Amino acid sequence: MRTAELTSPSPSPTPTTPATAQKLPLLALLALATAVFITSLTETLPAGLLPAMSGDLGVSESATGQTITVYAIGTFLTAIPLTAATAGWRRKRLLLTSMAGFAVANTVTAVSSDYALTMVARAVAGVAAGLAWALLVGYARRMAPARLEGKAIAIAMAGIPVALSLGVPAGTFLGKALGWRVAFLAMTALTVVVLGWIAAAVPDHPGQARGARTPMLGVLKVPGVTPALFVTTVFVLAHTILYAYIATFLDHLGMGGSADLVLLTFGIASLVSIWFVGAHIHRRLRALTIASALLVAVAAALFAVFSDSPALVYAAAALWGLGWGGVPTLLQTAAGEAGGESADAAQAMLVTLWNVAMAGGGVVGGLLLDGLGHLSLPWSVLLLLVPVFAVVIGARVHGFPARRAGRTS
């Protein structure tokens, strides 16, 4: 996930650049959305396949859950240094390279019977994700006129809820029907298709000029950036603790056979969320962020207290999706706007901390599952959302402002 391009700001549009077009380049943006779909689904697919994967690999489900953790580690350890090292590359070449990395990593994951090799393949996928996420939002922005940049980003980022609403449950169903390895091979096949799509439809852009550097640590001094990054870290940590082990959590509720339907419910609600957030984010960033956290908190409470009711479990999944679906867009926007002229540096910090939180969620969730049982997962989500509420509510001037550039929230 999850961040804008880390290179220098896009040049001003000229009469020959795509950004001056009056219409969005939908074919190109949909190619980016499919790339986002692949990165998101590759990251989260094991969540719906943990029991089968753990059996084949000969390790516990909590150990298999670390395939999500190591993916995130690969991303946050390499996103900034690799982006700096490839700053001069043509953007299309770099995007194609990162997507090819997914094809290789998912193929190795599909054929591996060795836990260590599977973990290496997942780490490689995380490295590819670090490069891809450093490009995708900025790429979408460059392809649109200024007045349509928000819509362009929303289209590209639609790959996230589609992956959650269709990809994860479809992968879970495919894993049950034909084996989890087939699900990963299907990801490879889709990646090959999108490589051709990108090559044919997505315009190229130059890389960063030699010697240009975006300050990283200095951006933390910009008012509003630190609150946005804190909320990102804690909110993503809370979400991942439960999401990484949702299949196992449902197994403990006696609903393991319904994991694909629960994830489908979550994902469809996420689609609604990202549509609603995309339509209202320019005026109501603060209110939408508070509402998102509140919905996720209510969902966690339902999971924790009423987990013996299948109907309320589905209701909780729907509320969770409504709360979470728009969160990537909200947090990227908050960090980017707070960063101002240092928006690229703020986004670089965001992608790193996002994946630190993903890795931490996998580790903490596994420890909680083994040590305190499955109900500790939703209770931990509730606990972590307390400081999220406090910081968002407190950052009413910078970070999550009550008034934004002449708009009210």
C-alpha cells in the first residue's frame, strides 16, 4: 500500500502531457487498478488460506501467518532505499519490473513445499510491492488533469477493495476447491496479463533528475505529519491483528467453512466505503476518518461479544468493511496534505510505517492467538483504536483539520 510516488513532484502539465487531457485515461488507470489488485491480493491472500497452507508446509497456523508479516517486512525494509536507487529509471520500466517480481514470487510460493523457501518468496513479493506502491498513486496523479486527480487516484486505488471483496474470497474458494497452490498460480497468470496491459496502455514518464533528493526525517517537523503517521501506524496495526488471522478466528467460532462468504461481505462493504470516501473526502476528511475508526471499533466489539451469533458476525464483517475500505485513501490524503511541499517525503514515511504496522500486526496477532486465544484479537483492536480517536480528534488544526483550504469538514 500505499503511498504516492517517492520521486520529485510531477512537472507542471504541458500541452503535450496526458495531464492536460479533458478526460481520464480509463484504460491506463484500470491497468494501474489491476496492478493494485495484484499487490493487495498477494499480500492478503494467505489470510483466507492459513489452515490449508499450514498443513502442507508442516507448520502451525500462527507460523503460516508470518507469511503476511515477512511480506510487510520486505516492503518496509526496501521501499525507501530501492526507490532511491531506482529514482532515475523510467517509470514504466520500473513498474513492469516490480510486477514481474510478483509473477516470480507467486510462482515460487505456489510450488514450494518448504517453509523457509516460501518465506523467501513472500519477502521477494514484499520487495516488489515496495517498488510498486512507491509508483502507483503518483503515476495515477500524473495521468490526470489537476481537477480530476482525486478521481484518478480513486480509480487506481479501487484495486484494494476489489481484492478484498472479490479476490480474497475467490482465492479462498479456489483454495478449497482446487488447493491453495492453484490460487497463487492464478495470481501469476493475472500478473502476466497485466504486464502486457501496462506495456500497451500505460504512458511512460521520466525518473527523478540526478542529484535530486527528497528529505525524509525533516518532514516529521512539519505540523500535522506526525499525527497522520501515528494514526496510520496504529490503525493499520489494529486492522492487521484481526485480518491476518480471520480464517483461524472464524474456525474457532465454528464458521471456518464460511470464511469466503465473511470475507466477501467485508469486501463488498469496502467497495461501498471507498466509493463514499472518494465522493466526500475533499470536504470531510476529518469526519470520515473519525467515522471509519468508529465503524471498525463497533465491528470489533461485535466480534468480541457476539461471536456466537453467525448473523452478527456477518454484520460485524460488513461494518468492518465500511470502516476500513476508505482508510488507505483517507490516510494518504491526510499525510500528503499535511506534508505540503514535502508531500513525497511524507508519503515515503507512510508506506514504511504502514508496512511496519502490517508486520507488527502479524507478529502480535500470532502471539495473542497462541497466548490468549482467538477472542483477544478483536479486544486488541478496540484497545488500539482508543489512541487513534484521541489523535484524530486532537489534530483539528494540522493533520486532520476541521477546516481544509476553504472547505468545511
